[in-house]
Amino acid sequence: MASPVILICVTAQPFEHGTVDERFRYCQTGRHWGPRGAAGILPWAVTPDGRAWVLLSHRSERVAAGGTWSTFGGAIDIGETPWQAAVRETGEETCGIDVARGAVTAELEAPCPHGCGWSYRTFVVRIEPAVGHLPAVSIAAAAAWETEAVCWVLADEVGGHGDLHPGLQASWPVLSEAITAA
């Protein structure tokens, strides 16, 4: 006689809007990464010739909005502040800069326009260049799946970039003003 098969099923409790995926905040128009919101850092520096540069991440095709240029960032974990999440995410994605030692020159919160409660907070962080040149920054090995490249770009040229992440494109005028005013 065969032994009876006993199935034990564990069902996740539904989150907002009946979802069971706790990696996202669901919204009437789709979903946002990070149920507690997300945060990122836009590092920038001024070279001796007085030009402002920003460090951008070229997103891998394997992530949302892949193939676009963006800030460094990601979901806010349980118990983290937006600043802590932004510093952690930037450290996970890059090698060569320590944004926690930089000066926060602006902070911008961009809430979801559909009122679902999700927002993305960007910290504009000035990095002091070493001996007159921009810091050499590379992709951290652990982030190679989500980041294809990092690049210092003249701040004056960012707005004309045709392939910016939609969130960065929308917030660039305010972020650019913050860099110019600092």
C-alpha cells in the first residue's frame, strides 16, 4: 500500500491591492520597486576648470527601464532611512567613491503622481575630486547584472541625453538647479 502524500502549503498574506509580492508597491498604473519606497544618490564633482560633472549609471537590459542612464539607488529596506538605503545601494553598485563622506547639497523627493504612497528620494552628493581629476569609479562585481557602465558626464549635457531613465529625466531640471546653486 502506497504512503499517502501530504501537502503542506504556505500562502503569503496579501499585501496592498491583493498582491503577494513584497518586493514592490502596487499602484493603479502598475508597480514600483520597493514597498517602502526607493532612494538614490546623484554624485557630482567640480574639476579645477570649474565644470560640474555628474556620475551616472547605465542600467542593464535585465532591469526595469534597462538601457537608460540613471542615478545609483534602489529599494529602502526595513529599518533603513532613505539616506541609509541610498548610501548602501551606491556602495553595492560602485567601487571608487565613498558617498557617505560627500556633502549632501540637495534632496529631492518625487512621489508617485497617482497617490499610491510610493516615492523616490534623490540625494545630490558632492564628491571632492582627488588631485584635480574626477575619481576613478567602476562597477562593483555584485552589481554587474544590473549596471552595464558608469560614466562621469558634464552636468550641462545631462538634460540633452536622449536615453535617461524617465524618473531622472523628469527630475533633472530641479537636480541641475541644485548643482548650479551649490
